[in-house]
Amino acid sequence: MSTQITITLPDEVYQRAERLARLANRDITSVLVDTIRLSIPPIGVDILDLEPISDLPDEHVLALTELQMEPDQDARLSELLDRQQAALLTEDERLELQVLMQIYQEGLLRKATALSEAVKRGLMEPLSQ
């Protein structure tokens, strides 16, 4: 199933996509679809069942600002990233890396949203740059 949309792109973005499509001997639509598909991480079904952060009480929002990956998952993620860097990943490890990266990205998104909500509510100061 597909949904058709109309978007307005800055000229520079369109020209880059057009050049890439020409170089790859593809149509621009497929280049843009693939680019969007690869740039938006998949969101697990279980995270969609979570209550929106804006609906959580202050103490839960603050707790989520400290969200960390489980230590064993974090260690394994680092190990797999090192193996990927060295081009030593097996197919099973590649799949495991994808799962751990999804967990990491979902947690990071949840933490970032909590930080934004905490600042909006005045529960904490904006992070310094």
C-alpha cells in the first residue's frame, strides 16, 4: 500500500536528488522514497503503546531524562560496532546489531522528548551547548 503526497523541496535538495537519480539511472521518485525510508528509523510496535511523555507526571518525565540503555546491551552494541568497523560481522551479528540500534534509537528519541518536555515544564534548565 502506498500513500501519495505532494511536497515542496528547496531547489538545492531537488537538484541533488535529480543528479543522484541520473547517476544511478533511476527515477527521482524512487531515489526520494529510498532516502526517506533510510533516514527515518523504524519505530517498534511496543514503543507506540507507551503513554505520550506530555501526559506523564513530572517525576516520570524527569526519570526519562536519565534513560540509559541496559549495560549488557550497551556493551554488546559497542562490541558489534567495533566488529562492523573491522568488517568482521557475521550475518547473525548484523541482525543483532540492527535490533540493538533500534533499541538505542528508540531510547534516545524517548530521552530527547523527555528532556524537551522537562525544559518546557520548567523542571530543568535547557542543556548548555
